[in-house]
Amino acid sequence: SSRLALLLRNVVHPTEQLHLLPRRARKLIFGNVAEFARLSDRVVAVLESAHTTHQKLLRRNTNISLAATRLAEDCAHGFHSLCPFFKSYFSHVSSTKIEAIPDLKSTYPPFGALVEALKQSKGLNGETLQSLLILPIQRVPRYRLLFSEALKLLKRAMEDCAESEDDPLAGALSKAHKRTAR
């Protein structure tokens, strides 16, 4: 998210505020990058909230299985609430044209000057504009890996709970995991 914030702060917002590119050209190369930064923040908030609730339950000596079930439910509800936003990645991938940057830099010299100034001043932290603009596309497989890993960890936690105590909640979560694995 910090790399997306860097892109927004140093390139997208100045380009918009200073009108360095026409709206259509901005949309062509930046797409929905601001929306993806907000989505990234929301994913982190969902995970942090679920973790915080889980830790509070454990500090209160809540049944481990119940705490793990609550964690799974909070993660599932949080991720489910974000599903509509993930659809915007597909339109972003099909509509953005990062390869247009060199032409836009030459057609709109003030934009080209901004990009070059950022490059010279290390305002992009040594990255190219193209490498920062590809970030939203790279996030799709990363989110999939994150969700898959979260399911594995929750499943393992529930199996540990089921082995340590006879709890119907563990069985319920195990069934929920099997349904989501399909």
C-alpha cells in the first residue's frame, strides 16, 4: 500500500491537480489506482479488526474453538463485503495502457518533465512509473494467495482445536472450510 500511496502522492495527484494530462489520458494510464489503494487499506483493516477481536477473546479466556470460529467468521464476512470491489480489477486490466506512457511524456511535455524530475529526485524511490502502475494488476494474485493462506491457517487452527477438545463449533467451521474449498 505504501507503493500505491507513493504513486498517488507523487504522480497521480499532481498530474490531476496541475492538469498535466487530459482526463482521458489520465484514465488511460492511471485507471482506478486510487480505488485500489482504498481497497488495499480496507483489506488490511478487515484483517486487523478480525485479529484484534480474536486477541481480545483469547485474553478473556474464551473457548479457543469459539475464538477461532469468530476469527474465521470475521475474516469471511470482511472479505465477502469486499468482493464487489475486486470486480473493478478486471476493467482496470482491460482499459489501462501503461505502454502509452512514452508517447504521453513526449506529447505532453509538462507530464514528461514531472516523471523525469521524480526519477532524478528519487521521488519514485528508484522505481519506474511503469513498475508502480503495474501494482494493481499484481495485487489480484497476491490477494488470492493471502485468502488461500488464511483459509489454511484457520483450518489448521480448527483441526488443533478439534483434537484438543470435543467441540461442535470446530465441526461447523470444518464444514464451512470444506464448502469454501470447492
